[in-house]
Amino acid sequence: QVQLVESGGGLVQAGGSLRLSCAASGRTFRSYTIGWFRQAPGKERDFVAAISWSGGSTYYADSVKGRFTISRDNGKKMVYLQMNSLKPEDTAVYYCAASDLPYEVTIDWASWGQGTQVTVSS
């Protein structure tokens, strides 16, 4: 199983940018679909973006399309979430998660990181 650690969160003004990183450990990292999720206070955890094991396919929530970009470097066992044009409503704890299935058929994500806080001020 893969272990995940997120970093890169912080406080940013609206319109600014942040890049989140998800560092993985485990020999089979390159075979995992990786997703980013977020949870705002008092709300459910929502899907943000996902990337296939090869990086050839990416998926985004409508709320972040055109603003966020997910990418991965299998050699470094890293997944990134570049967040541009940030809005106050993007404020949340962001989590990365791993699935050993393609995104289209993933129901339960096998591994989760501990999360990193992103706060966007207006």
C-alpha cells in the first residue's frame, strides 16, 4: 500500500496561486491513480482532481476546471496540484488519495494523506 504526505498549503490572497505536493512512498506508486480532495469546515469532502497512473488522463471538478492543474512525476513519486486564480471558496483542507483502480471505477480510495490547509483571503 502507498503512504501519502501533503505539503504546500498556506494563506494566499484571492487571485493568487499555490502549488500543493503529495509525496508518496511504496514501490508500486506508479500503478496508482491519485486524487485530490478538499473539505471545508462543516462540509463534506469533495473531489477536486485526479490523474491516471501514467499521467495521460486527468479529471477535474467543474468548480476548478481552468484554474487547477494536476500532474505527477512517477520517478520522484510526487503528485502536484497547481492552483491559480484562487477564490475564498477554495478555502479547505486538501487531501491526496490513492486508488489501485482507474478513476472511472474507483469507489473507495485505498490511502489518504493527513491533509494540508489552504486559506484564501478576500
